[in-house]
Amino acid sequence: MKRSVRRQLERRKRKIEKRLEPLVGGTAARGGPELTQQRPGYEISERTQAIACGGIGAIQQLVRSVGLASEIDERLSVIKQPKPYHDSDHVLNIAYNLLCGGRVLDDIEVRRNDEVFLDALGARAIPDPTTAGDYCRRFDPEAIWMLTDIINDVRVGIWREQPKSFSSATARIDADGTLVSTSGECKEGMDISYKGTWGYHPLLISLANTQEPLFVLNRSGNRPSHEGAPELFDKAIALCRRGGFSDILLRGDTDFSLTAHLDRWDADGVRFVFGYDANRSFVNHAHGLPEEEYSALERRARKVFSARSRAKQPRVKEEIVTERGYKNLRLISEDVAQFEHKPARATRSYRIVVVRKLILEERGQLCLGESHRYLFYVTNDRTLSPDQVVAEANHRCDQENLIDQLKNGARALHSPLNTLDANWAYMLIASLAWTIKAWFALMLPVAPRWREKHEAERTLVLRMEFRTFLQQLVMVPAQILRTGHRIVFRLLAWRPRLPLLFRLLDAV
């Protein structure tokens, strides 16, 4: 980062801090509300031109530096003859729409008619919303898998540039399905789900380390969660090994404990922790275990706060349930045990870790009794303690946050088009917007002198919600200047995270 830029950022930071400091903790009112209602005057600038998403220039430079656009144009042939748009233009047009705050395909029209936005990207024009939809409808499964491979090849290149500590960690591969509902009547491939809603049931395979979506498989709404999972697990294992990971852990809920594949993964040196169905025989077996086989389950949060007392907030829900005499189930304790079990479709036995929950049933002030509930997990890792196996299974639930971000943040898991394959292509392309956010974090340089601070900032961006990422690093007003053979983005506002943007530009 240039010294002049660093000084400007510091000056802006001191200016806003000086303005806000007198009001921290409250101060006397000035005789009226802070949000004044003076009549505004509007004019149209004749010379100065600006865009709201000044960070898109850094995003474009990042995409160019990792070679994504060139790889798409070289290997993807959905467009046979560019007139004038290439495949990369179509793919990045949809992804950039979401990265610039767009929510639906129709929002592309706003940027298509923004002359300054076109100048910022160095484009004469970009595809309109109808053309973007038509492009997605050109995809067949073969083309979708080709685009997936292109993105993953670029992903592997970024992983290989990371420090050794990145690939020496365990690659945690998570799998889950999610329902994408629709009110449309004519969407090919949709069906009614077990919840009674119409739509699709895409399968997501992701890397928990970076929250990157590795594979997205769109399926009909009535398909089971595990359909297609073994093949995608195998692809994800091969992908992570290409990226330098040697230790791989598969995680999933009970739908993904695919006993026919456990032996194969175990022989391949892949570890796994899956939920296991609590069928009657398992419950009876766990209930018959000697009491000395069980030990108290220690949760991480319990360990953290055991050394210091913490004031508890009032349990508003529980108070209402008790007051109105509803049935209330209250967790009293959790114990953990383990035993060996050989699944019917496997040739060897595996560890089964069982969590026994003691539940107190109440109705108002009346105690109805106590009961046990059991959760089961299957794993081939014999080095983890039972508590650690349960922790791994619980951490897999963080994928629900990723699915929520892809649904409601980036709005990638949606079905705006009329066929299963077209919506599959849209999901893949739209999820690229979230992937670029992850690449933004991974490409941030880490200076030895500031290693702890810089690594914390990378983690911050990786864990950042999509809308927060846009507000902090992309939606920054910028004046666009064309000087000679350069396009200059002159930022018109200050954001606390702007130094990260300039550090990325230094790296790419």
C-alpha cells in the first residue's frame, strides 16, 4: 500500500473518530433530533461520474489474477460463437450482479444502463437479464460439470499458494441437502418434498475450513438427501488431495452414514464422523450398557465459562411455556459412551459413540417424569475421544450457516428459471459470488511482522456474512476516471475495512 494512501486512510479514520467521540456514552440533545428534515436539493452531475460499488475493480482484478476468466473462455464452450459476449462475460455478469448488491437477475438491468459501471469494467456492454437467463438454459449436465471443474481447478491453485499450515490442517468436508421452494407452476424437474412444499432439493458439498462450496448438485424436490453424495464425496476427496491436504475428514448427518461406502473410505485413509439412525435395536443396546460405561459429556462452552460465573438472561420462552401450562422438555444432563458395531453392508466394525440425554418433562409446575433420548455417531477414527467425536459432529452444523448465506445472503440457492439444469447452472454461477469472497480472504497477504493481525483479518473476512462483505469492501462509492490507458477508482467514502482492499490490490 502506498504511503500516501495509508496517510489518507488514517486521516479519514481520525476525522470520523473525532466526530463520534463527543457523543459516545450520550450527551445533551441539541434541541431537536439528529436526523434533520431539511428539504434536500437534487442535481445531476455533468462532469463527475461515480458508482456505488467501488470495490468491484478489486474483485475484477482478483478474478483476472487467478486466471478464472481465461480458463472459462478456454475450456467452456456453451457459447459457440461470441456475439459479442464470451462465456466468461456471461458467468461473471451473473456473479458480479450479486457482488454489487443485486438480488435477482432483473437487477442486471440497472448496471447494464449504468455507463460509469461499464467504464469501470472496461466493457462496451454487458448481457441483459433475458440474455443471462437464456445463457443458463443452454447448459446441460456435461457443461455444468465442466464449469465446476474449471472453478475447482482455479481453487486448487489458490490453495497451493497458501502457507504450509493451511494444507497441514485437516480438510473437513461437509455434506447436506436443502430445500429450495418455488411457487412456480411450470418449472421442469420440481416435485413435492417431504415437507409438502414444491421445489428442488440441491445437495451441497463444502470445505468447512474456508466455507467454500465445492460442489452443488440440483435434484428434484422429492429426492433423498444422500442421493449423489458418495460420488461427490469422492470428487471432494480427490480435490482436497490435489490442493495439498493429506488428512481428510468427512462429516454429515444420519442421511449420509452410507454403510456400503464406509469400508472403501476407511481403506483409502479417509476419516469420517456421521450421524447414525437411532433405531430400536441401537436404543435398546445403549439403554442396556452398564452405567460405568457412561461419562459426563463436557461441552466446550461449559469448559470456557466454568472458571468464571456469567449472569444468565431470563428464559422468556420457558417462562411463557410454564405459565400457560404447556408441556416443557428440559435438558438435565448429557452422558457419552461407545461400543463397536459392524454395519450390515460393511465388512469391518466401527466405533459407535452414543450421547444419552436426560430429559425432564414438565407441565406448568407439575413434573411428569424423566426420560432418556439417544443420539448415535459412527466413526473410523479411534484416536478421538468420545467428546471430540461429538464436537466434530456438532461443528458440522456450521454448514447450516453457509447454506443460509447461499440462500439469503448471496441468493445463490434459488430457482429463477424454468428447468432443472438451468437452475442448477444458475446455482453454480451464483455461488461463485460467495466463492470469490472466500478467495478475497485467502489472497490477502500475511506479513511476518504482522502475522497474528493479518491472519485474524483473513479469518474475519472468511467468516464474514455476505451482506457485511458487500457493505464493508464492495459498496464503496467511487469516482471513475479514464487517464491514458488506465482506469482509476477514486474512492469517495471511508470504510473501516478499506485497508484490506488495498492490501489485496498489492497482492494481485
